[in-house]
Amino acid sequence: MIHETAIIEDKSKIDEDVIIDPYVIINGNVVIGKNTSIGSFTTMFGGLGIKIGNDVAISTKVTIAAGNHAYNKFDVPMGRSRTIDSVVFNRDIKDGFNVVIEDGVWIGSNVTITDSVIIEEGAVVGAGAVVTKSVNKFDIVAGVPAKVIGNRKSNPIFIKSHEL
């Protein structure tokens, strides 16, 4: 279900059973997997590609930016600088996308995810975090910049609740 106030560019591909809440903006090359939910006021700048897996929960006011300004080029005014090729910054790309959020990830409110980040399966990003580096499977990250504060697989509470 896509709310009527959401703005989604034609380039985006949205799979089945996706919930997009009010006032979400998705522009550029964005691919969203099945059973994913995106909270209100979230903005995705898909310039160099964003891929979101299945069963992902993205909370409210999240910003995801796949691309960057050419801040190291002085012949182009910053105000005219737009998303540039990742080769300029020597960044890794996964499956042709500059930001990848794998299956089963939970992203809390007011999170910012910058260019060239992979958030692996089952990870959790705490509210207000700024993610500038990739996150490993099942890691729990929080803070500015985001740092690992735990792992869902090694948390006894998580294990006990899922063994019942």
C-alpha cells in the first residue's frame, strides 16, 4: 500500500506487499523488496542506486543518500555539483547499487545512511544514528557516527525469545 501523499519516481521498482507511509519521497534508482515498510517523512536519494531487501522495517524520518557531491572538484561550484560516479571516490558497489539494505533489517527513526554503505542481513540501526560505514550481519549499531553496540545473535534475550 502506497499512501497517496508519497512521491515516487518512475525509475523506482517496488515489489509486492510494501507499505509506504505518508509524505515519503523516493527519487532515482531505488529497488524495494517484498514485505518492506517505509515510515512517514522518509527520503531516499537514489542517484547511484539504493537496493532494499525483503522484510525490512524503515522507521520515520530516515534519509538515505546514494551518491555525493563532487566536493573534491574545484571547477564546479558546490551548488551545481550533483551525484557523481562512485569511481571518483574509489568506492565499492554491490550489485550495481551504492547503498544496499539486506533482508530483515530494522532502521530506527531519524537515521541517516550515507553513500557506499551495505547494511547486512538482520542488522538493527538505532534511532538517530548516522551510518557512514557498512554494518555486518545481525549487528546492532547506534550513535554519530554509528558504532557497533551489540549483535542480535549474541544477545541472550533475543535467543531465548526465539527458542520458545
